[in-house]
Amino acid sequence: MSLFSAIDVSATALEAQTLRLNTISSNLANANTVSGDPNSAYRAQHVVFETMYSDAHQAFADANAGVQVSEVVLSEVPARQEYSPGHPLADENGFVYRSTVNSVEEIANMVEASRSYQSSVEAMNTVKQLILRTLTLGR
Amino acid sequence: MSPIKSAMGMTPQVMEVRSKRMELLSANIANADTPGYKARDIDFASVIGAARDSGSAMMRTHENHIGPGSGSGEIEVKYRAPSQPSTDGNTVDSHREHAAFMDNAVRYQASLNFLDGRIRGLRIAIRGQV
């Protein structure tokens, strides 16, 4: 029945948005992480969404199009160098390397993710009510 | 067509298309942030029109004749014309999708009410008393 697959589709969105929120929390938690080496400095993680069709051969006709996270990419922005010779992690030249997280960007991303999550929950709720009403048909 | 089926009229087909549309619209809402996703929808009037027309057409005079297809027919899915496409190729306009979703939910409930009324009418007719 189509209404049940509508719930499945919304569920995939909840899962994908949760993963997105997870990466955002990791990024925000590590926003002030400092490293003594530019290669080991924390890099911001970002999810890439992809449409997940229930059957690849009938992508268009078949309506069941959920969403999934195809990969988590690391930010290519170079680590921010900071001159701080007194820091315990400073390298021989007195530099420390800060994480590449842009907090403002992450917060904006978080708001968007939570809105999308809410939308899918709402859609799920509406569909649930319709299914329940269909069950009481003819009573 | 059985008398009970004809008493239900077009409503069951309408509900089938509505629930299919429900699924499409929730897929659009789910993929609101997916790059390259194209929003899809059903043209309700044309699907129901096709279902209505196919009910009356063509008689089979030989068992090898291929019928015009089932009453509800294939539900044709179309891409939505984007009003504000984004640079990542996504054409979902979440306000539009929400409005369509709500509209569809209300109409589905209306169909449920019609069907409910018809079932109640049939019950009264069967029992012969209110």
C-alpha cells in the first residue's frame, strides 16, 4: 500500500538528517581543537545526500524515492595556522593549527537540518492519521 | 461490475491515486536537500480522466484480444516545473510541496468520508432499517 511506503520514505529522511546532525555536533564540538601538526588538525565533516530509489530500473515510474547519505566528505580548507610559542602543542617554529570548522556555517546547517527533520516528522504524522482513518472505514 | 462495486463509484480509484500522490509528495519533502533531485508529482485530473475513459472503451470479442488495461491504469508521474531551481540541481520548493501535501491529505480524508457515507447507505439498505 502506497501510504505505508510514504512512511518508509519519510523514515529514510529522518535517518539521513540525523547523520547530518551528528556530523554537525562533531564539528561544533571540535571547533576549538588545536593540533601541533597541520595534517592531524581536525577537518570539518560534511554529509552528501543522494536519492535512494527502491528499484534502480524504474527510477522514474516507481515513486519510492528515499534519501541516503552517500558519503561524508572532509573539508579541504587548510588548517588555520596560529603563532603561539607558549602553547604546549606548538611545533618547533611556535605554530599551532586550529580546526577548519566554521561555526556560523555549522549553525546555519544545523537549523536547516532540524527544519527538514521536522518536515518529515510532520509528513509521517499526517500519513499515520490517514492510515488510521482508513482502518476505521465503515464503522 | 458488481452492484457493491458500482455503489462505491470512482472513490476507490481516487483514493488509490491520492495515496500514490501522498507517497510522491513525501519523497519530495524527504529529498528537499538532495543535490540533483527533481521534484515529481501526478496530474490528478488527467489520471482520473484516463481511468474514467478506460472503463467504457472496447469490447473483447476474442480471447486473444489484449484489453485496454485495468481500470485505474498506469499512474503517470511527471516532473514539476521548477519556480526557483537551486544551483545544485534540486527543484524541490518545500513550501509548495507542503501545500500540496496538505491539500492532498484533506482531499484523501474527503474521499474517506464519501466512502464512509456510501458504506453506511449500503448497510441501511441491507438491514432495511436505520
